[in-house]
Amino acid sequence: MSESAITVTNLTKRFDDVTAIENLSLDIGWGELFGVLGPNGAGKSTLVNTLNTLLKPTDGSATVDGHDVEFDPEAVRGVIGVCPQEPAFYRFLTGQENITLMGEMHLVPEAVLKERVRAMVEKIGMEDHINRRAKDYSGGMIRRISMLMALVNDPKIALLDEPTVGMDPNSRRAVWDFIRELKSRGKTVILTTHYMEEAQELCDRVAIIDEGHLIELGSPAELIEKHKAKNLEEVFLNLTGKQLKEAV
Amino acid sequence: MNARRIIALTKKELRKTTREPAVLFLVILFPITVTFVFGLAFGGIGGGGTTSFDVGLLNLDATSPQADWSLAFVDNLTTSDVFVMHAFADNDSGHSALLQGNLDAFIIIPEGFGDSVASYYGSPFDPSAWTNSTIELYVDSGSLMAVSAIPPLVQEALMKAIFGNDAMAIGLPVEIGSPGLVESSTFTQWDFMAPGMFAFASIFLTMIVAQTITGERDEGLLKRLKTTPASSADYMISQTASYMVIAALQVALVLTTSFAIGYRPGTGVAGVVFTFVIAVAFSLVAVGFGLISATLCKSAEAATGVSFIFIMPQMFLGTFMPLGGAAEAISKFVPTKYVTEAITTLFLRGAPITTPVIWINLAIVSLAGLLLVAVGTVLFERYGSH
Ligand SMILES: Nc1ncnc2c1ncn2[C@@H]1O[C@H](COP(=O)(O)OP(=O)(O)O)[C@@H](O)[C@H]1O
Ligand SMILES: [Mg+2]
């Protein structure tokens, strides 16, 4: 096993005229539940999509489980579970079939897969709906299914891009419990969010990013203490003079 | 590349076919319906009831001293089961009857026809001594059946008139035997159309492939797959395999439906197996065109439109639409033409499975399919997958 679960070294990612990530470095340890916190457009998705091999770095590099994301993407894909920000699923398949298909892509042995899907579905509270076609699911159900699709390979490293955005409180609780349980089993989890309470509630450490720059890094408690703030929201406000969330 | 992944993705694709009503319609119900409706409309029922053609006749040589020749020719036409003859007194009325669809064909025997035949018998071995004449034959170009069946039957009647029933008896070195033509009198129009149904059914797979791939791209599913160990080869092979299965299913559906309404192809098990093989090979063409459509388009809706650029020519130039002139020449570039030609050779002409032309057709379709899938894959990976 590599020393760190994830390293990001002087990473820059540009799209034509937009610099989404600029000279960002991070080191994420095994078993960490690591939050990437920032407003919309901060570069969170760009960061995780570089880690999950969909995007190539413009400059700098990143490794996942010691594998370079740019030069050894196949190895990276073998150890990660990816929950994209926009849940992608086959509308004509049932929830069960969607999850199973992803397990098959990872070549999870058949018997293991069946039992694992059953257990995951139960844990996330979808057992009553799992044989319905995905096109009939509510937004919250889709997000839960999408999360199970990401984790069905029981990955060492989970990359979850805003898994709870727009979820009702109940679904969000279910997903939080699920993420905590991942951590308790020693998994490394990268979680992007723009909900400061989510980061505060779940994460061992958070990286606060804004406009592609890393502006603060530490455990929620450390950061609150350091900035003499009430919560992460205030930390962000102190750092940038901006609200983290658009006013609701 | 991994078999388990390919099978899983293929299963996914086949599930879509059965679960998405639009796909189900286009892939399964559409071929059944078209076969059923066309089969009934064009005479499938009863396994080939005899067709007859209304043929107009203007004999301009009826009063010449050598009128016997033309009368013998007319006799042969009249006694044939297939022709119902109608005499016309002038050119214009015959042509107008043909234009109005009252006739399937119009024959004009020229003045001097009898002299012409007589001159042949005067010096059979000296063509320079013959007085040539031309029988004018106008066939309703709107009727595929008429276009294909009438000219050879008229030719046959003419030969009989000139040489008699037994050409050998007059000592000609060449025998005119045309047993196939005699049989053609029991064909229905459907017999001519049915071979084209197989390619017709599969052409629309291009549209499904284009829609599927653009849809999966737009919904982020291709990206999602790319974050797993599945390779693009797994994906492309599964797409291809799915549509091979579907094309085979379509052959079974078209065969079963047309069989149910009385169609009996003039071939055996080997010919039927060959039909499955060439249809499966053709599905590669459909997938290739689908990939190219997907590359060219930003959305599933646009891909549907663009796929018709590939579908239309194949539908009109390569299935059961009658062709002539330029269309015939262009059809050489249309893969469906070769599918239809091979199946026509087997089903209509009753050619044996060893006939070289069908294997050449299969080779052309397979090569075109492999090439199009390769080109489509490269184009899509490079320009279309983002
Ligand atoms: N494919 C892309 N093409 C061009 N610009 C992009 C692309 N993806 C992201 N961006 C830009 O990069 C910046 C960061 O986006 P993103 O990483 O999605 O932010 P976040 O996930 O934090 O909301 C934004 O300004 C966004 O418009
Ligand atoms: Mg994002």
C-alpha cells in the first residue's frame, strides 16, 4: 500500500480560458474522511474528476493508491468508487440492476455481489423500491442508488461528489450514516460539499477551496478554533468575505 | 476486454430493447407489422395465388400478308395464364390506359413484323439480309412485379412464336430454354418484395444505436463507465453484440410473420441459416452508421435526424423499392442492396447455397460492416464521446 491514499502535487487544470484548479497540493491519508468544501464553481468537481481519471491535469500530478492518474488510469479505476455529481443511471433498469451492473464492471464475484447489493440496499433504506425502474424514482432515491452504484465494488477509496445535494433531510441522514459506516470499515472517503454542516458533521479534515485555490486545510475543530468562528460557514466568510452558500 | 463485462453490458442493452416502448416498437413491432401488412396487401396469403397482368396490345401487322407471325405471337400471349390481353386500336388509347393504371403493360407489334420473321427464315445465316423490326413493350414502372415479370414472359412468347415450341426441331444450334420463366407465373408480388424485408427491418437499428450512444453520453453514463475498469472495447463490443442478437431476432420475426401469412421462400435450411448470417453481418453496418451519427450530433434528437441520412438511401436503394437507371448505379454503394440481392437469389430464384454470388454479397456486407464499425468507433472515441 502506498504511503498516502491520495497525493495531489501542484495540480492545475485549465479549460480553455477558465482555470478551474490552480497549483493545488494535498495529501490524504488512508482511512481519512476528507471533505472538499467550497462554493459552486470553486473547482471541487474538477478536482475529483481529475482523481477519478476523467480529466487530465494541465499541470502537476496526482496519485491514487500510488498510481498516477494521468499515466496509470486503469490501476486507479480498479481501486476507486465514483459517485458523480450528476447521478448517471440507466432509466430502464431497476435500482438493483443498475447497482449490479456497476459491480459487474468491477468484476465483483457473482455470489459476493448479490449479497453485497442486498446488504447495501437495506442499509440505505431502499429495499422496498429496489425492483422498480429507475425512471420512476424520486431525486433522493436516485442519489442513493447512484451512491450504491459507486460503492458496490467495495473500493478502498470512495470519491463522492456532492452526494447529498438537494436531498431531503431523511435521505441525507441515511447517506451520512452510510458514509460513517464506510469510514468505520477503514475506507478512505473524499467528499465534496458546499454544505458546511455536512463537512463539520462528517469529516476528519476539510480542504476549503475557492476559485481553484486551496485557502485552508485542517480538521473542522482546528479551523473553527483558529479563526475564532462559530462554524465552518463563518470560517469561510472570514477567509473570503463571501457566503459559502447562496442565500436560500 | 472482458467477457463478463461484455455480457453484462449486452444484457443491459437488450433489456432496453424490451423495456423502452419506442425501441421495442421500432425493433420488433415495426418489422412484424410491415411484413404482415405488405405480405397481405401484395399477395402473401395462400402461398402464391396466381397473378395475372392486364396487357394492352396494338397489332400494326395484323393485315399484312405475313400476318400469321404476329397472330401466332398474340396467340401465345393470350393462351398464357398470366396475361389478360386487351386489344387497342391506336397508340394513344393504349398509352393512356397504361398511365391510368388500367394496364400493367402495353405491347405494340410494328408493321413489318411478319416480314421481319420471314426474312429471317429466308436466310437464317445471313443477318445482313434480315429486315429488322422492334416490338415496343411498355411496362408500368410503378409495379415492381410487372417490371420484373412481364418482359421475360413476353420474350418467351415471342421465341415460341418464331421458333415454335421445340427449337431443336428446326435445327438451330442454340436452344432457348427458360424453365424459370414458366414458374414465375405463380409468383405473387410479395415473393419479389419479401427478400427486401430483411434488410428493411434492420436498417432502423442505425437510429437506435445513434440514440442510445448519444443518450448515454448526455446522461453521463459513458463517463460513469469510464471511471470503472470497463474499457471502451468492452462497451463497443457489447453494443455490436447486442445489435447482432437483435438483427437475428428480426430475421426470425420477419420469417415467422411472412410464413404465417403464406409466404414460402424457395430455399431450404441452409438458405435460412445464410439469411441469419448476412443479417447479423449487416447489423455491423447499422452499428457503424449509428456511431458515425452519434459522433456528428450533440443530442439524441439530432442523432435521430442524422441517422436518417444513412437510413433513407438504404431503404430506397437496397430493399424492395423498384430501381432503374441512376438509382440502380448508386445502389452499388448501399450495403442493404447486397443483403437483398443475396436473399432474393436464395428465396426468389431458389438458387443453391453454393451459388458464388451470395457469398460475394456476404463478404461485401461483412467487410463494409467491419470497416464502418472500425471507422465509427475511432471517430466516436476521438470526437464524439465528450
Ligand atoms: N468541462 C468544462 N469546460 C469548461 N469549463 C469548465 C468545465 N468544467 C468546469 N468548468 C469550470 O471550472 C470551474 C470549476 O468548476 P467545478 O469544478 O465544476 O466547480 P464545483 O464542482 O466546485 O462547483 C467553473 O468555473 C466551471 O465553469
Ligand atoms: Mg461540482
